[in-house]
Amino acid sequence: MAESRITKKDINKSMWIYYLGAELSNSYERLQSLVFCASMTPILKKLYSTDEELSAALKRHLVFFNTEGTFGAIIQGIVISMEEQKANGEPVADEAITGIKTGLMGPIAGMGDAIVWAAIMPIIISIFLPFASQGSAIGGIIPLILYPLITIAIAYGLIHNGYTLGKKSVMSLLHGGKMKSIIFTANVIGLTMMGALSASYVTISTPLTFSFEGGTEIVVQDILNTVAPGLLPLAAVFLIYMYLKKKGPNYNVILLSVVVISIITSLLGIL
């Protein structure tokens, strides 16, 4: 068996390949397996000296795989460590490597979605959206710089920790109470930020009024404000949320529906 020649540079290269292609190289049959295999290729070429060993290793990483693109780096680190052990003659079965990937991709995706997409992204948007609404270029440029920097730093730390600590560290993390607390806190922060953004930047009002005999006039918007300020924006947000839960992230349909409904209700004098 070939001796290990894995360096920090090799691990970084693997991280970059997966990070840049995780959301771009999906296939309907295997989702992220192609880019994961591509990210492992430089590692496997250093570990295995024969075509037969390399071919078997590449096939091993072409099985179905799908997780969150940033936090998935920790699975890379673990798998690199296991492949290294296998190449050095330790009894690591092919099924063990595949099983680790399959077993971790769901929980890791949950962590990544909760922390990256439900907390980090809303926080960045909430900080810089006021600048964008005032016409400042900072509001559009800085998030495009800040978000990649944060996620790259997370992926870098996770892949090296996964490689160093191995699969035991992740399993203990999953079974411990700390990760549940982290996910819960991230969800609370993310939902709070989304609520604040909705209340601040979703503006809907109705011009409807009803006149009665004697000159009495009822303004519908005043009644809604008395019941709950921002009731119409809240209703719109919840309707879109219900659609997302039921139909999935069909963003083009949502955007077109909002435009069409806005035009129709405006022409009718409803909203």
C-alpha cells in the first residue's frame, strides 16, 4: 500500500473544488456525487498507486450524496482521513466510508441549513439592506463579499477539523446536547431577523373606505391598524410561507404572482 502523502494544500484543494461546485454540479440521479468525487480525486491520486485501487475509490464516491455545501466540508475531512487509513493498510471497509457519508449527510445538511441559510444569511441581509434601500452601493457589494468570506472560513475550519479529529468527533457532536442548542439558537435568530425584515420592508396598505348615511366614513386601513399594525404585510408573508411549505421554492412563480396580484389589486383600488 502507498504511504500517505496528504498535505494541507491537498486538503485545501479538495475543499475549494467542493465549495465552488456543490450547488452547480447536481445531477437528478446522484445530486452532489459528481462534485464530491471530483473534490476527492486529487486526494485519491496521491493515496492509491494502482489503476485498480484508484478506479475502485472513484466509484466509491460516485454514489448518491447530498448535503449543505458549507458544512459538508466536515464530511470531506472525515472521508479523507478514512481513505488515508485505508491506503495505509488499515482495515477500513468500502462500506464504512460510504456509510459515514450517507449517515452524516442528512444531519450535517440540517446544521448547515439552520446556521448558514437561516441565521448567517438573514443577519447579513438585515445589516446591509438599509444601505441598499438608500441607494448606497455598500448594501449590494459588501454582502457579496462578506457571505463568501464567512462560509469559506467555516468550510476551511470544518474540513481540517474533520480530517484531524476523524469520525468520532462528529458522532459525539451529533449525539451531544450542544449541537441541538446551537441549531435552536440559530433558528431563533434567523426567524427573528426574517420577521424584522418583513415588518420593515414589506409595505402593503388598502385605500378602501366605506361611506354611510350621515357622512360617516370607515377607513379599512385604520381598522386593520387598530387590530394589529402591519396585518396586511404579515398576511402576505404567511401566504408566501405557506406556499413554500406546500409547493417548495418555486421563486419565479412567487415573484410573478406578487407582480400580477399587485397590478390587479391596484387597478381595482383594493391595495
